[in-house]
Amino acid sequence: MGERHESHLDHVFNALCDPTRRAILARLTDADARVTDIAGDFPISLNSISKHIRMLERAGLLRRSIVGRDHMLSLNAGPLSEAQAWIENYRRFWEGRLAALDAYVTRKNRNRR
Amino acid sequence: MGERHESHLDHVFNALCDPTRRAILARLTDADARVTDIAGDFPISLNSISKHIRMLERAGLLRRSIVGRDHMLSLNAGPLSEAQAWIENYRRFWEGRLAALDAYVTRKNRNRR
DNA sequence: GTGACGTTCACCCATATGGGTGAATATAGG
DNA sequence: CCTATATTCACCCATATGGGTGAACGTCAC
């Protein structure tokens, strides 16, 4: 229960969990496309693709412009910067650890000599 | 069905979906900790924390060293680089789009004058 | 208007998740 | 040996996901 609050970052990471959704984003790097166009590239049903697209939209990674009966989709990579910033924080931590290990090994070698 | 294959990247992004798990990683940036220590920082049960930790382990983001009855956990940010690399690809795409838009606006302004 | 096309809606099903509880297991320490 | 502590295991429950199907809705094209 409880009002899971559902931050935007949750949605972004959640959208990236699924390989099909990542592939959809990759597909849209190439060119904008309709829902049916995208569905044609995958072995699953049009309806399932439609649901994946809705989740990508929820994360803000897709823009949809409806023209007539066609829904044109385009990539909107902007929200990824939020996720990237989060990860970047830990990359620095990680590099710090590696640097510390490196310093340790160097020190040890120096003492050995 | 299916044999979902479950690539490593899936697990990493999946681990990052949940705010509690992200908070656990943040907690471990500060210092290594036991399962119980971590559970003390959250309003949910020890068992739930244990499950979150198992998922972080599955993603390779945690290391566990069992000493006696204590399980010492330490952050292992290494696998994040894979996720970061994936995102980085799209950031470059996105910046390319912005640059193109910028060039377009600049060109338009020049023509206006 | 009528039929074909593009998307979504409303369901069904199996599995995973996030939370809980109580019991089992394993080790530390008298 | 016995007890307290640290974790996990085995469940229960509600909800979300990922897949499917068939029907509805909207729009184009004749």
C-alpha cells in the first residue's frame, strides 16, 4: 500500500530494465516511427509494443505526436541525464576506490624495494 | 514461455529501479555494513531488506563477505559502468540533436539579418 | 457510407516484486 | 549446554509486468 510516491527516476530506470524497451529506444535513434512500424521489428504483438511505448512515455523518454490515425514517436533522451547523473556519482566513488587500491599497491611496491 | 535470457544489464537497471535499493547503495558509500545495520536505517522489515540485498547482489552491485554470523556488505560500483556506457550513447545522440537545433536557430537568425 | 487501417481498451494468464510473518539455521558467548 | 543474535527460508498477500486475444474507436480512402 502506501503511496509509493513513484519518483521520475524510478520510471526512467524501470523503463530501461526491459531489453525490448531499450531496443525501441535504439530503433528511434535511427528515425522516428509509428507504433506499427516499431511493432514490425519485434516478434511480439502490436498490443505489447503499445504497452511498452506507454511505459517509455511515462518515463518521458518518448514523445508522441498524433497526426490523423498515426502516432509518430520520437526519442526524447533528455530524462536520461537524470539517471546518468545518479550513476555518475557512484562512478566517482568507484574510481576513488580504484585509485586508493592503486596507491596501496604502489606504496607496497615501494616498501618492498 | 520464454527463457527470458536476463542479461546482466537488465539486472543492473532493475536493481536501480527501487528507491530503497538506491538508498542502500548510498548508505554503503559511507561505510560497509551488516544486513542488520542497513535494516536499522529503513522503516521496513529486516526480511525485506534481505531481499533487496539479494537483488543488488544479483546485479553485482554488492559484495558480501561472511564472517561468523555477520554478513558484511560493501559497495561494488563496477557494474554501473555498463549501465553508464549504455546511457552515454544516448546522451551523445541527444546532444547531437541539441547541437543541430542550435545550428538551425543560428542559421535562421543569420538569414533573418 | 463502407471497408480497411492504426491504436488503444478490456480482459486473461503466468510470473516477479515489494511488503509482511513465523520458523529454521548458524554462530557467538556465557 | 543453553541462550541470544544474525540471516535466511518458506510461506501469505496485493500489485505490477510481460505476453496474449478480441473488441472498440477513429480516421483515411474509395
